[in-house]
Amino acid sequence: MNRVEWARLDPAQREAVLTRPAAAQAPEVTRTVAAMLDDVRVRGEAALREYARRFDGVDLDGFQVGEDEFERAADSLPPVLRDAIDDAAGRIERFHRDGMAVAYAVDTADGVRCERILRPIGRVGLYVPAGSAPLPSTALMLGVPARLAGCRDVVLCTPPRADGSADPAVLYAAAACGIGGTPRGGVFKLGGVQAIAAMAYGAAGVPACDKLFGPGNGWVTEAKRQVSAGGAVGIDMPAGPSEVLVIADAGANPAFVAADLLSQAEHGPDSQVLLLSDDPALIERVGRALEQQLKALPREGIARQALAGSYLIHVESLQQAFDISNRYAPEHLILALRDARAQLDRVQAAGSVFLGDWAPEALGDYCSGTNHVLPTAGAARYCSGVSVASFQVAITVQEVQPRGLAAIGPCAAELAAAEGLEAHRRAVTLRLEAAA
Amino acid sequence: MNRVEWARLDPAQREAVLTRPAAAQAPEVTRTVAAMLDDVRVRGEAALREYARRFDGVDLDGFQVGEDEFERAADSLPPVLRDAIDDAAGRIERFHRDGMAVAYAVDTADGVRCERILRPIGRVGLYVPAGSAPLPSTALMLGVPARLAGCRDVVLCTPPRADGSADPAVLYAAAACGIGGTPRGGVFKLGGVQAIAAMAYGAAGVPACDKLFGPGNGWVTEAKRQVSAGGAVGIDMPAGPSEVLVIADAGANPAFVAADLLSQAEHGPDSQVLLLSDDPALIERVGRALEQQLKALPREGIARQALAGSYLIHVESLQQAFDISNRYAPEHLILALRDARAQLDRVQAAGSVFLGDWAPEALGDYCSGTNHVLPTAGAARYCSGVSVASFQVAITVQEVQPRGLAAIGPCAAELAAAEGLEAHRRAVTLRLEAAA
């Protein structure tokens, strides 16, 4: 992991340190994804079968997971894992439920009632990756808020395993969210670009969805970007490689900090982890702890690649650390500080924040209750993580009585005239005359 | 305006009727916009000057509106227009303020506190078009929620007039929202693609913004799409030509319905308006009223072009009308029904709904209090209109005590193990051991 003194860097070097290492999108990824999307749109099921053969190495009769496979999956899981999934689902539900938006109404004038009502998005498509590892936690992070929102149809795609089955923990998590029981939704064994294409356009029994959710590798992300570019389908957010920024003071525990950095670094070679501290001794100790802990990791190689593009940064003050963090806008922000709670006010942009020494980021990944689908690559400056609101639309409503029209109609007519929109003005004045 | 019997249409014809007439994006628009964006990024101010000369016909010394121009603008407006702007701003503020999200906290386990906190987006860029007409109302619809959110810097771009000044009503509306007074924000006389480029990349004193808002023509929309594709800057929503869908019963007032259809049709030749009714006589009368009212409109030509791509649709039942509407997901939905309030439950997807005979859509455009920046082209299936939340990010927070870690740590460790993420597991177990 690279060590730098922030004060000694010139602006260009500072920008280089804060630039995500994710490889610039190769033009052939863009082209290949576009061709695959087109192929699924035109050839449908035949294309899906071909891609499953080529990329997942399986020949599937059908893509949808049936009742029996759900049952076998549940039976095959150790009870302690089933309990962990149920337990996590419960806490995720508790946190997300309390944050749900509510309908409201305001009389903005006598006889003018304005409201906001909420509706579930009709059909949502969830993508649960299973590349280097199946992610039942992602099924919960998307499935729980979809159920709370009351979406009519919930479709979930996850790549098939070599034997043609879906990961049993993912299936158990999906079932825990009620996915599979909906008449027109269900779980489909489809991965990668072809899964995104199927959910965007509809194919092989997968219905076309209104909005797509979920993390994925660069191919999946590019596919989501392309299908949503025309506006026919929405997506949750621009996703990218995972990242963490830790701000630690002299009192932080180096072993904890190192473990948190590694738990992001093991995600993938293009993950980025940053440590900012005003204490050189802490940085030194974290460096040693990293080396020690790395050796014991099965994914050591991946983690080392990620660390090669990562930085231990010595800052002059904690305020400088917060300034850097707010500019970087990390997906995960750990405040390993003695007075973390008091420092929270300084946080302006981040996906999710972890306060103190006892809140490893891994808790948020699985079961504290918050969502782990979060903005990466600096998008936390303008976008938020997944919540129930991500699965709803807010619709405004106005109900106007004749006396309400009399009260605010002249204001509308004046503004319409100023904008030169005569038909707008007349839609108001015609009624004012009729009501008079 | 085309008349059709829904029951007699085959599926392909039905789809054709519900397809927005907006011209498919010409490839040269995509290319030209990309070239202009690049040009502003590379050449900055020089490129902006050149485009102002070419597209707005003005040679500007500087783009930012100074205090004196704000003052002259306010002095030049008729008091009745100033009052209308102030009045509208007040109602927009009242409605938007009541719908603001709030921070909340939940103890998801003893010793595990999860929270959502809210932060304003640091720097937002608002685009206020002035193509066929200046739109002070759009300045209010964006400026009021930006102020309520507490955004630090608010930048507003609007095209210069032929004499090099900005539209005084737009300036007055901007000032009413506190724009101009922020140290790093302000109003800039820039229009079209070059305005979007300046706000996305920063140029000529316009600072680079985190998120861009506002409607615009096809060029502006394509520019917003392109600058946001890489994820470096956010945008409010995919925008497009304005549209309205009216569901009317036998008791509706044909003159009112015709006036509402025309107030959308006058927006632009690619606007679409639809009337759905179960009463052929009402449709007949609306058709006659349209012809009558059209002749009196200064923008008759534009409205006629829009009506050429629009439909009067006879449906078999009101339920069928709602099914069509939910599939079309209109930007504006008018329920000209005797029991409009009772029918609201049937609405699943729309930008904003107008209940009854006395709520012309023009009220929502200006001053009922709701926002007029709304999803078009069917995006209302998955996205909502602008609100204060559009100018904020929600950040989740977790604060964990050692006893909280003991309570939920084993659940996280179990899930991490199931996902094969050993470093995640260790970040938890290391602390569990230390706390024991």
C-alpha cells in the first residue's frame, strides 16, 4: 500500500491519489455489451441459452427456478446459515421500514389541496452476482425493500452454477423476501449482460421490468448503463468497484483498521481503500498489521492487487481528512476516532458511515440493518444508497375547488402571460369566467 | 387530432398510439453534442464565447449576472408580475417543505444504532430554458427546493437575449430563491449544450457542479445524458417533450378539456396529448372545442403539429382508461371525472395528477405548489418529479457498542463465510475476540 504525505503533494498528485483505479472502460466492452444486448432483444431465448453455455458452462432446459429447487436449497443449508439469513432480513426490514416516506397533503390556499402519494414500481428486476462468490446478502438488500414497497412483480436473476442449479443461499434469501411466490416474478438462473438484457427487454419467461437494481462487474454495469440510456427502463445507480475510506486517530486499533481495509480490498483487484490519519505511528502500525493479516487470507492475491492502487495518507489535521473525504465521497466511511459521534457533522458526502472501533464495515454489508447497495466512484456526492424509496414513485396530486381556482388562478394566468403561453393562460381564465 | 376506438385496435396499433412522437435521436445530434461538450472542456471560455455568438447572436464580456442587472431586472417588472412570482414561490415552498425527509434512528439490536442523516448536495446546476419563451416558473421549481435543501452553491444558467441581458422575470425569480447571493453560485447567461458543459466541467467562472437539473430541448437533454453517463455528475431525470393524458367522463366540460389539451400542445411540435373517454359524445364535443380554441392561439401552428401526433381515444370503460394510462405513465394526468377523488387509487404511474374540473394542469405548472419538473416519456413508471430530496443525499450511519457487536457479529461472520469473504469475516471475529 502506497504511503503519502498529503502536505507534500501538489494538486495534480493529490488528484491522482483520489482517482479511482478502475480501468477506463475499454471501447470493446462498450461494443461487446451493445452487441449482446441487441442479440437478446432480437433472438430472445436462443441467445440466452447460448450465453449460458458460453459463459456459465451450462445447458439449461429452462431458466426459472421451480418450487422443488427452492425446497432442496432450503433443506441443503446448515440451520445456522438459515438463521443468519433470517436474522439479517429481520434487521434490514426494521431499519428500512422506519425510513419509508409517507403520503402527505397541504392546503396551499383555501380550496387548493396538494398531495404526494406513493406507489410501488410495478415490476422490478434484481441482479444478484455470483462471480467470485454468490451473494445472498445482496438478495436481502434488494428483496427486503422491494417487498416493503409492495412491488407487484419482483424478478431476480443470478448466474447458474456449473451443475445448472442456483446458489442455495441466494434462493433461501430470495424466498425469505417472498420472491418466487409472486405470480409474474420469480428467480431466473441468468448471469451477466444476458440477465440485464432479459430483465430490460423480456425474454424466455423473464418479463420486461420497469427498473433494474444491483451491483455487478464492469460488464453488468455497462449493460445497465446502456439499457437505461434510452429511458425505457430505470436503474438504481451507477455502480462500480467497492471502496472504503478510513479516518483514524492516534487511539485507533491498528489491527481493526487493517482488517477493515482488507475486507474491502478482497472484493476485487480494482477496489480502492484509503486510510487518512494525523498520526504517523498509527499509519506505521496499520502497515505492519496489513502485511501480517494479508498472509492469512485466501483471497490474498486479489487484496494485494487492490492495495497496490491504494493509499495510506498522512494528513496534517483531522479537518483536512474530512475535507479529502468529502471530496472523494467514499462508498464506505469508517470514523475510527475517539469522538466519532461528535465528528459526524463534518461528513458531507458518503454512502454509509461507521462510527468508532466496534463498527466494522462488514456489519453494514450483512446485518446491521442498513443497505449495502451504495453509490461508488464519488457518486455519493449526488446520489444515495438503495432504500424503500428506490422501489417507489412519488406522485403529486392537486384537488382544486372553484374558490381555490379564484384564489390562485390569477397568479397562474399572470405567469403564463409572462411566459407567452396563451393556451396555459386560457385553460385558467376560461374556468375563472365559468366559475364567476 | 386523430380519433380511435381502442377496442378496434390490434396490439401493434395500440402500441403505435401510445408511442411518443418525439423523433428518434438523430445520430448527428449525439455527435454534435459530444463535440461541443469536448470543445468546452478543452477550450473553456473561448468556446463558450463562440457558441454564444453563434447560437444566441451576442458577444458577451462576461457571463455572470451582476448585482446591477438583478436590480434593473426587478425594477423593470410590472408589480403584478413580481407579486405573482413571490406568491407562487411561497406556495411552492409550503408544499415542498412539508414533504422533506427527516433523519431517523433505529436500534436494530441492543447496542446497534442505525441512522439515516441528510445532507444537501454541495453544488447544484439549474438550467432554465428560454428558447421559445423564458421560463421564470422553472427558476422557482428548481430554486425553491434547492434552497430548502440548503445547497451550499446554486448555479443557474439561462440563455442571453439578443441584447445580451438575461430575462428579467427569470432573474427576479432566481433572486427570490436566493440565487445570486451565494458566494460561489450565481446566475450565468449561457444557454443550450454549452450551459450544460460549463456546469458539468466548470468554465468561465461557472464552477463544476455535482448534479444538474432542469428541462430543455433535445440538445440540452442529450447533453445532460452524455455528461452524466460517466458518473462524474448526476442529473435530475431523463427529460423529454411535455405530455398530458386526460381521462374524462360524460359529465366533463368539453371546453375545459380542450383548453387543457391545448395547453400541453402549445409547448412544442413533439408534445403529445391524449384524451380517453367512455363517452363518444364528449369526444365529439372536445374535438369541436379544440378547433374553435385553436384559432385564437398565437402558437396555433405549434399546437396543430402536436395534435397531429395526438389521439382522442374512445375506451369501453373507465377501468380500461386507467389501464392505458398506467401503461403510458403520463407526465400530467387530468381526471375530469365526477368522482375523481375516489378514482385516485387506480393511478399507478404518473408525474402529477389533477383532480376534477377546476384543476387545470396550468395551475401545477405555476403555482399550486407542486413541482413542474416531472418525468416524461413513460419514465413515471420508475421515477418521480423533482422534490427537495432531489437536492439532498441520504447517508446511513451505524454506531455499534461492544455488546452490539456481540449480538450481531456472529450473524455477519456466518454470512461472510457463506460468501467466501474471509477478510470480511475476520474484521468481525477479530473484534469479537478483542471484546470478549
